[in-house]
Amino acid sequence: MIENTHHDATRRHLLLAAAMEELAKFERKESEFRQKDRQERAAELHLPVDAINVQ
């Protein structure tokens, strides 16, 4: 019984690690996409891409 619990915990840990890795990959791709999209829209509107400091 204890072996099954340990096996289940190990399996959950591996699945959680795989899910976290896939989420990190997705977040990186999403960030890259947003940055590229922002740059393309700024170029179309002839806007600076960098943040504008208002004082």
C-alpha cells in the first residue's frame, strides 16, 4: 500500500513537472508574440516602442 502511494506521488510529481515546463514554454512564446505584435503595431503607427516617460 505504501509503495502504491509513493508511486502515485512520484507520478504526480513527474506530471506536474511536465505541465509546469509546458506552461513555461507557452508563456515564453506568448511573451515573444506580444512583443513582436506590439513592435509591428508601433511601426504601423510610427510610434516609439520604448516606454514614454511622463514627468
